[in-house]
Amino acid sequence: MATQKLSRAAYDRLKAEFDDLTTRGRIDVAEKIERAREEGDLKENAGYHAAKDEQGHMEGRIRQLEHMLDHAEIVEDQKVYTIVYEGDSEDDAERYVVGNLEEEVDGADVISASSPLGSALQGATAGQDVTYEAPNGALTVTVLKVETL
């Protein structure tokens, strides 16, 4: 199984969400289902079907979180890349974190390490030009700054 590289903050946030869903979340949904059952005929009971759908979505998220947490590798030094596309001014600079899409970094978008831009940025240094294959052809970006969180 592939490891899930997560910052400590993302791991802690996902663990708290998992703990909440497996306790309070399951109890709340069970209560909604029970209240809807008390209304009678289940075939035409919209509240019951909505509660069952909610339960299914929640259980799916629980399984997703459980898998991520079981296969997590904590990354201590997360990098934020400030880039500008060839031909653009520095006013158009964009900030990216290369990592798991569950990461949350203020002022930066998260891109996957397996994406074309994400794989090109890994290991890049400030001042370096990086070219990657995008769906519409090769694109070049200049790395303006690399910050470590």
C-alpha cells in the first residue's frame, strides 16, 4: 500500500475528524434513522432515505480517513513553492504546496506530487526554471521562492 504523506497538522485534523465521525457522527445518524422510522412507511419516507444516504456518505468518509491514517507518513518539512509562468509578471505569482490533497495551507493551493506540475516542482530551488508537460503542451515556470513550513 502506498503511504500517505501528511503534515503533522493535517494528520491531527484528520484524526480528530475520524474520531468525531466514529463516535458522535454515528450516534447522530442512528438517531435520525430511528426518528424517521417512527414516521411509518419506509418506502415513501424521504427523511429515512436522506438519513440512510447521509450514513452511507459518512461511512465512506470514515473508511477513507481510516486508510489515510493507517498508511500515513508524517512529513516534517513541507515546502511551499511560489512560481510564475513563463511570460507572466511576478504580480501573477502562484503559491503551491506539493502534497496530499487533504493538506490545508493558507494562501497556497495544494497539488498532488503525481501531477505534472507537482512532480516537476519537487526538489526545485529558487531561481530555477522548470518545464513540465501539461495537457495543452509543455509549460515553463520560474520558481521565485521556496519556503519550508
